Amino acid sequence: MIQTTDSDAVRKGDTMLRYPLFCDLQGKTCLVVGGGEVAAHKCRTLLQAGAHVTVIARWFHGDLTALAGNPHLTLTEADFDAALWPQGCWLAFAATDSPEVNQQVLEQANARHCFCNVTDAPESASFISPATIDVPPVQIALTCGGNPVYTQFLKHRVMQAIPADAPVKLRAAA
């Protein structure tokens, strides 16, 4: 058996290579801490994936309150407190404007063996959320070492390379 340590992580230049993964979140509980635009975006994509989402924040952006009618979304207006952590949480997102609170969320997630995305410090997160291209049945995830500008540039170029009739051709080929 080969054992590795964090110092053995595969690196390419200064960037640690991460293991790519697409998760089935249908019916799974996820946590978002923060109530701003970034948190709203995370909630929309989690809900689209079928997750049950709990949001903890002191206030909620209008985009989040617009989602409040979704039966799979729970908004909890409060400061982050570990006692509010939802049972059976699969993924957590630390999406506040406070690095201290985001660090607390990460620490709680690590203690619970729950993957955590830290929006303002991806290098400390246990997972990152890449840019995605969804042209069913094609789904592509992209990341460029934490460089969002280049990631968006590359995403645009890849999208241009996907023919408009790709979904029809892929279904026929299956």
C-alpha cells in the first residue's frame, strides 16, 4: 500500500491538481453560509441539481428571497453558529464577506468530514466549484488555477467549439 501526505500532492507549477468529480446531489442536504449574490448563485445551481439547501445569513440578497418559495430551500436569518449546521450535510459553501466566518465554516465542515468550498479562499477549500458548460447531455467543468478571468475566456472558447446540434447527434449516437 502506498501512503501519501499533503506534501505529496500532485502539483503542476504552483497549482495543486484536484480530483474532478460530478456529484449526484438529488435529495442531499447542502449548506450555504452567506446571503449575497455569490450565495444566491450557489443556491440556484444546488437547487437545479436537486439538493435541499439550507442558507444561514444575517441578511438575504433579493435573488435569494426570490427563491424563498422553493420547498427545498430553507433560509435562516442568523449569524453563523455551528449549532445551526444541518444534519447529514454533504457539501458546504462559505460565501460570506468575512474571512473569519468563512474559516469557521471550513473548520466545522472539516470536523464533520463534509466538503467545503470557501469562495474567498479557494486554496484552503476542500473543493472548488469550476465554471461549467451545460449543453445536455454534454457537461464540462473548467478551472484555470484560480484565475476566473482566464477560466471565463476558456469557457467561451469551448462553448464556441460545441456544435449547435451536438445534443441531437449525441442522443442519436447513444
